[in-house]
Amino acid sequence: MKKFIITASLLLSPFATADIFRVFREDDGSTNWQWIANFSSSILILALTYTVLRLFVSRRQAHQYNNELEEIRAQLEKRVLERTATLNESNTLLSESNKALEAEISEHLTTTSQLRQSESYISEILQSMPLMLIGLNKDNQITQWNPAAEEVSGLAATKVIGKDLWKCYPEITVTPNQIDEAHEKQSAVTIKYSQRGQFHFDITIYPLKDQSVTGVVLLIDDITQRVNSETMLIQRDKMSLMGEMASTMAHDINIPLREMLKSVKTARQGLTDESFDAVALGETLEDSVIRGQQAKSVIENLLDFSGSGGDAKSIASIADIIEHSIELAEDVLSVTSGLRFQDVDVKREYADDLPDFPCYTTELQQVFLSLIRHACAALGQIDDIDHSPCIRIAVTQLYDDIWIRFQHNGETLSDEEQQYIFEPFASQDKHNDQKSMGQRLSFTHFIITEQHHGQIAVVSDNGNETIFSIQLPLK
């Protein structure tokens, strides 16, 4: 609008109304059209040149702008691709996260279900336990009180939870000092409480670590019935063992007494004869004295054994014990099937530097005496004039144990006999004849396993030797 106003002003001005070709007129007033044409051509050429230059510059600028736009477009496309890839990656990660979250939620639900089942299972165990279970916190206040505790104490759980144990149940045999001891040791404390002939309890105090609510758990087990049953079994086994020992001793005494009575009768019969052989009578009486001495040795051995029942363990040499048992066997053991103990070849193999160890000396002597008696009975059953009865005793030390190998070449044991040889005999036992009772070694097994915490085993094969292996701990 501004340019239009300026142009109009110039056209309407006096200069605009003047002769525009004045500069091209000749002196005579004629117009030089050639000059006008040249001038117009020049102006047109300049205008065209300017226009071309402007078009060229504009084209270059347009080309530059197009390049820049292409670069911007490429950058935008690249950014779009990057953003698209990022979004795809994010979507993939999000999808994976969703799957992982779903799996975690599923696992959490499974774990929660298992925890609920475990909690229910533990709760059922606590509710059905035959033992009294009492939970205490650090202030000795009750946190657990199962149905067994309710039944024994007569107090409902709802009335004792959160209260002091000894105020609610002063009859309990556990003391606060014992609870403190479990806390200090941070380990289980076991207490045995009993009133002879009435009741027996096993009490265990378990301290719970890293627990803010419950400090200890008490388990109180009424073992009265079990103790009474075990006592009855022990008494029965003792009676069986005593029966075995009495049977063996009676057998050892019976033979010399029987022979002694036979000799006395022979001597009495000889004295009634008008002509008697004084020498033969003297030999008969001497034999009676020997048999009487043998019976006396059996009784003295029994008295020594019965008098040592309450003694404590003493330090002794296993070789000395075995040697003393062999000497005792020479006096105590009776003649069996025509075999004298003096006719048995006893071989010893003692390792060097065998240590002394704590043991019940008299009881171990009875063990080896019983084994020698058993061996003599087996050796007497061999009916072969070329047979050389032999007993081999080997003693070695292995680590913290003494190992004794006792073997003989007498009659071997059958598989069935090996099965019951260490078992006490009973009146209803089908194997309780005189022979099997004399060969039972239950008392020997009791002394080795119960009194000395060792082991004894037998291996016997038909046609081979019988071997007893004994392991005795040195400590």
C-alpha cells in the first residue's frame, strides 16, 4: 500500500507530467529513437540480468534449504526410528517384566499357600503332641501352651497366655535358674526329674535364637510308663543272666562233686572188704580231695565275682587279666568228655607295648573264663585221636581300641547257634537244654557291651575254626 501511494505521487507530480523523452530529443526538437531503443535495451538487459541473478541465488538458496530440510527430515526419521526402537525395547522389557511379575506373583501365591499349609501342619503337630510344650518369652511369660499342657496342668491356654509361668503353674518342676542357664549357654539343657516309684519326667529347655517373642521352649515328656517297662525288661534280663550263670556254676560244681561222691562210695565199699588195697584207696581219696578243691575254686570264684559288683573301674593290663583267667581255668574247669584243660595247647600272641586301660577286672576274667569253658566244651566234642586241641589268643591295639582274637579248633557252631549264642535263655526257649545253656554267652555279651561299651562277635564255619572277636575301648 505504501509503494502504491509513492508511485501515484510520482505520476501526479509535476515531474511526472513533464516530457519524459526530453533527454533524447535533438536540438531541432526531434526524438532520437535509437538512443531510446538502446537505453531501453540496456535497462531491459540489466533488469533481466538482475532477475537471472536473483533466480540463481534463489535457486541456490532453495537447493540449500532443500538439503537442510532433507537433513532435518533424515534426523527426524532417525529420531523416530530410535524412539520407535526404544519404545519397542521398552514394550519388550515391559512385557518381560509383566511375565516375571506374573511368575513372581504365582510363586508368591504358591509360597503363601505352602506357608499356610506348613503353619497349619506345625499347628496340628503342636496340638497333637503328647508332650507338654510351653513357650516363654524373655520375661518368662507364657507364649505357647499346647493341649497336653492343658491336660496335665488343668489350666486352659486362654487363661495362661501372657502371664508368668510360675505364678500360673507353681507346681512345675523347672526353675528360673534352669531357664537362665539355657539362655547363657545358648544350647539345649536336659533335666531328668523323677520320684522313685511314682513318676519320671524328661525335661528339655531349648533356647530360641533371634526371636523377639519367644525366648525358650520347654518340652516335658512323661516317661513313667517307659521307665517302668524298661525296668521290668532289665530285671528280666538280669534274672536270665543270673539263671545262665547259676546254671554254668552248678554244672562246674556238679561234676567234681559227683566224682567226689563216687570216690567216697568206692572208698567206703573198699573199707568193707576184708582185703582192700590201701594204695588204691589212697589214690581214690586223693582224687576226692582234688575234686573238692576244684569245687572250692568254683565257689571262691563265684564269691569273688559277686563281691566285686559295686567296685569302680581300675587300671589293669589286658595280658595280666587273660593270664589270670587261664590260671583260674586250670582250677575251676571240670573234665569234659575226657578232655582235661591241661591237654589243651593255649597259645598267646600279645602285641608289644599294650597300654593299661580302665576296666572291671573281675568281670573281664569271667568273660575269658566263659570263652575258655565254651572252647573246652567244643574241643571235647571232637572224636579224633589225631586231633590236637588248641586255643589261640591274640591281642593288638588299633587306634583307641584293644582288639582280642580268641579262636579254637573245636566243634564249630551252626548258623542257628551263632544267632542265639549271645541271647539270654528263657524257660520257653526251645534251645534251653543243658548243652545250649552251658554254651550261652549272654553274660559275656552283657559285660563287654554294657559295662565296657565294647563289641563282641563270633564267626564259625563248618570244618574251620571258631573265632570270637572282642573290641574294648581304651577310654
